[in-house]
Amino acid sequence: MRLKACLFDLDGVLVDTAKYHFLAWKQLANSLSFDFTEEENEQLKGISRVESLRKILSWAKLEIPQEKLDELASLKNSWYVEMISGMTENEVLPGARRLLEELKENNIKIGLGSASKNAKLILYNTGLTPYFEALVDGNLVNKSKPDPEVFLKGAELLAASPDSCVVFEDASAGVEAALNGGMKVIGIGSERELGRAQLVVENLTKIDLKTIQNLF
């Protein structure tokens, strides 16, 4: 089997939106008279907005009716969208654009697999949209990582078999999702968090096409 497609998570892999998620969740928590830490925020990586909210409320030992959950999640999202609306090409993470260009030049298909419902806006504002042939985000899937739905849907849209795909992820739930989907995965971040990935690197400056192909 040879490499046919690469699927990228968005937050923390291509762009740094984690800080905006944290600030928006913190603003919501403060509006409910509690706070949470950056360490706790790490646990929200790669999971859906409503699941993130449930975790935050459980840390605060708050019980909120189901109908109120959607309202709070929407409020957080409105603050987050306001923050990311000012993003520019300067917020693309090191090595990301160079790698995307190399993949495109070598006819490797490129897809996005993100839990974010704002992925299209972020890609547009950072100038990354033209690199992607398939965009699968929180608007197209129902199951959160570590379920592989988001990556399997991306592979399907790219007409690539799962075993010909490599996923780039910065969250343990995303690494598990890729493995659950029968794909190879490169972790972006710490070996301690992402050790089940076939390869873990600090950022995309450490990756080129040859390194990816060597996984096969």
C-alpha cells in the first residue's frame, strides 16, 4: 500500500485556535461564576462543543437542563467566532503551508477532519482553503473522536482507502480515531500524550513527504 491522502486536524495542527477556545470557554465559565484551568482545557482537545461544555460543567459540579446546554454552547461559540474572525495568514503554524504545498505538488490528496464547526471560516481567513479537496467538520458528522467517522468520511470524499491515508493530530482522542479507522497517524505534540501514533513530532517543520511515505 502507498500513500494516497493526508487528513489534517485543524486546531493545534495547522493553526493555533486553542487559545481562542480557551478564552471563550473561560468567559462562559466566568459568566456562570466559576473558573477552569489551562490544564483542564487540554482535555477538551478534539471533542465536540457540547461534550466540552458537559466536561466543564462537571468540573464545576453544575447541573444544567438539556435545553440550556445548547444555549450555553451557542453563546460560547458566538464569542469564539468573534475572536477568530480576526485571524490572518500569520496564524498558520510553522511548517504547515510548506507541507501542504509539497503534498499538492506531488498529487497527494488533502482533506480536513476537524470537530470544529467553524473550520471553513478559519481556513478562509488563514488562506489555507485552496489546499483542501475535502472538508469534514462538526457540521457533517454526528460522532466525536475517538470515533473514526470524521476521518472515514474524509477518506471517502477523497476516494482513498483508509489504509492509504495518514492523519495529522495533536489530541489523543484524534490519534485513537485515526487508529480506529485503520489509518496511520502522525502526532503533533508530546510523546507522552500521543505515544500511540506511529510518529510524534513537535510541529510540521519536522515533516516532509518522504517522512510520511516511510510509514508505509
